[in-house]
Amino acid sequence: MLRFAAIALACLAASQAVSTNPARADWDKAKLDREIVAIERQSKGRLGVALLDLKDSRTWSHRGTESFPMQSVFKWPLAIAVLQAVEAGRFKLDEKITIRRSEFSLYHSPLAKAFEGESNAYPLRELIALAAGESDNTAADILMREIGGPRVVRAMLAAGGIQGITVDRYERQFQPEVFGLPGFGWNDVIDEPAYRAKLAALDPAKRKAALQTALKDRRDSATPEASVLFVEAQARGNWLRGPAHNALIDRIVTETKSGADRIRAGLPEGARFAHKTGLGLTMDGINHATNDIGLVNLPNGRVFAIAVYLAGSTADARTREAAHAAVAKLAVAALR
């Protein structure tokens, strides 16, 4: 499997070989500006989009500098931060990390579902794949704790020149806070059925008020424009020194099965898409977030980064995902 960096650089080299002064890539911005309005209206939420063509980094965005809740999108930069710690000699990919049953986090966790006994040890590389590829919340929280917490991911992004993405809390902390419940600390054992019952029993007015506050929260958020810069840096191999480490993260985010009906559904046959999704709960008819960011390799050789964030939507899941697919189709149609 070719690395994204190799693909991107090959595209650049090919364009430069044709002419010493190649035509600059660009977007049909009038088309994008015109058609995104209808997509946002149909999404029934606040829609943020950014596009970046890797040929010459030309961009277009809609609400591109606004902050959106990331949800699990943060697990992509988290995985890179873990691999940077490996490159710094702090960990080895085959090093085993022990996880106790008492350390499970909320919501989606294939690791927790398959868990046997009171503790198990997992190779670091497996936890990276679970977090970035299968969006496992327990694996993500454990990895972030092991490397030193959210501040390490923020420092990585800042060192890479990315402003507009911030990782501030563990899954076990921010997920309850979205709807007005206190987050869990590392000394808390999470009884998820009891937690869900408590969440369901909350006064709907209080849940809605907390959600509206969470939708404006700058913590654990990203702007679409910062997101495509992050993806571009990944495509150009800027985050990691080792080819094997770049290949590992590229494979994980390319082979993920999540979000099949989002951006991927709007791409032409034969396109390759490496990405990370994010999805929040829907309570009282309002969805916290439905997101997808990634790198598109089209069959014609064009390569572009794309970020789609949808927050506070009152639409059902099918409609929200259809909005992602519509954005992807529009992006391909608007390439010049």
C-alpha cells in the first residue's frame, strides 16, 4: 500500500514534469458557495466544510474558521502523538499495556465487549488500531493517559503549526458533560447501564440547555480549516520520521470501516479515502455531532483533504450522513 505522502508527492512531481510553470489547481468557488447552502439547509444543523487541494494547497471553506465538537475525530491526532512517543523512545509498538476492567470508558468499545477476566495486556500497536481504526473509547483514553494526557496531543499539534484543533479531556470526562452530568475521573469505575439510566432520567430541559452549551464549547473542538491542514501534514509525512510508522497510521485510517455512508459514499468508484469519523449521541431530537475528515485520492490522480463537521442537527442519522456524501460529491464536481 502506497503511503499518502508518496502519493501526494508523486502527484506534485507529475504536475511539475508537464511544465516548469504548471497551471494552478483551484476550486469552482462560485459553485461551492452556491450549492453548500442547500446542503446545510437539508442537514438541519450547523455545517462546517473545508477542502484543500494537495497540488498547491488551494483551499475553500464554509464556516471554515468556526469551532465544531470533534467527538472521535481526535483519535487520529492522538494516534500520531502515541507514535511520536514511540519515536522518542518512550514506548515500543510491541510493548504490552495492561488494562483493568475498572478502567473501561463510556460508549463504543470493542475492547470492552471482548474483555475477559479483570485485566488484560494489549500490545501498543493493537491499542492504536483500536482507537484510530475502530474508534474504541477505552483504548483511546488509556493511550492518552499513557502518553501524558491531552496536553501532549495539544503540544504535538502546536509544534506542527496547527492552530484551531484542541484536545482537552478524556472520553470519560467530556461525554457526560455534553448533557449536563459530571465527568468521570480515573478513580471512578463506570457502571454504564446506571449512567445511561441517570442520563435518561435527567430533566429534558436541562439536557437541552447543557447540549446547547456544549455546542459552543471550544474544548475538544476543531475548525474545518485546521482539520484539512492536519490531514495535509499527514499526507506529506510531516508528523512522523519513520516510514514504518507513517505506513502504520496510513493503513489504519485507510482500512477503517466507519462512516461508509458519509464522505466515502459521495466519492466516485475507485477513489481511496483515509479518514476518521466522529459521532455524538442524539438526545431530545438533537445530535451533538456527526463528523468525518480525511484524504481523498481520486482515480484521475487528484488528491485533496476534506473535513465535514455537522453539529446540533435535528435530522435523523440517514439525513446527516447524506449531507456528508453530498458535500463529497460537490467537492469532486467543483475541482478544476
